[in-house]
Amino acid sequence: MKILISSCLLGEDVRYDGNNSSVAFNPNISFSLKELFMDILCDNEIYSFCPEVAGGLGVPRIPAEIVKNDKPFIVQNEEGKDVTINFLLGAKKALDVCLEENIKVALLKANSPSCGNINIYDGTFTSNLIEGQGLTARLLKEKGIEVFNETQLKDLKGFIKANK
Ligand code: SF4
């Protein structure tokens, strides 16, 4: 199965701070889950994608949060600069890849203002999580693409098995 995966989860240094969110090298993730992650990588066709880089933002970049989480969305960086268009563009480009490649499922980084599928930071830059979705996760879901995060690897495996 084809899977779109957040580039940072694959170990690519595309995060705002110039680092990654590698699952394979995260000391807080159990070995059995790392094995499951590696199985998923090896058994499927992986499309690495970072919406924020695709939307024109650099690495490193000033961290951004969603400050208005319904249409019209507003995303600002910590210096107050509006970066909404970059986030919208990244989401659209992620969707384009999924449509062009017939990708039906994505594994996206939890809590990100682009990739988070369940929670996002509340827009105050105080590390406070609230219920909500990043702009890419939201758009993919709206278009019928299943979205999982790195804490839902077993669910992703189940989805793959059920839809092979
Ligand atoms: S936009 Fe998504 S893929 Fe890119 S660094 Fe943030 S969480 Fe990772």
C-alpha cells in the first residue's frame, strides 16, 4: 500500500528547529513499536512529505501555531508573522501527491500545526495542547484519506491489513 509519511518521522531534518522526529531513533518509543514502524516502511510504498517545507518555509524556521482553527484559518509564527498561506499551500501540495499517486492513507506527526491529526497547540506558544487538526491532516481527512499519527502505529497496521 502507498503511504504518505511526514518526512520528520523518517528522520529527515525538516522540523522548525532543524532537527527531526525520527521514530526509529526516539529513545522514548519501545523497541517493539520501532519494529512495527520498520515493518510498515519495508512492506509498503513510502512517500516522504513535509508540508511546511513544500509550502515554502525554510529549515530552520520560526515555530508557528494555528491561532484561528476554523475557516478562514490563521497561522502565525512566534514573531507574529502570518504564515497561513504557506500552511495552506503545503496542505494542498500534500493532497495533490495523494491524488496523483492514489494514496489512501497517511502517517503524520502528532501535534503539528500541519500534520497533527488529533491535537494541536493552542496558538499561545505555551506548549498547551488542545483538540484540533493541523491544516494538512484536516484537508487529507476531508478528502477521504485516512490519517494516523506515530502513536497509532497498530491502528495503521490494522488499516493496511484490512485494505490490502
Ligand atoms: S510539517 Fe509535518 S513533516 Fe514537516 S516538520 Fe512539521 S510535522 Fe514534520
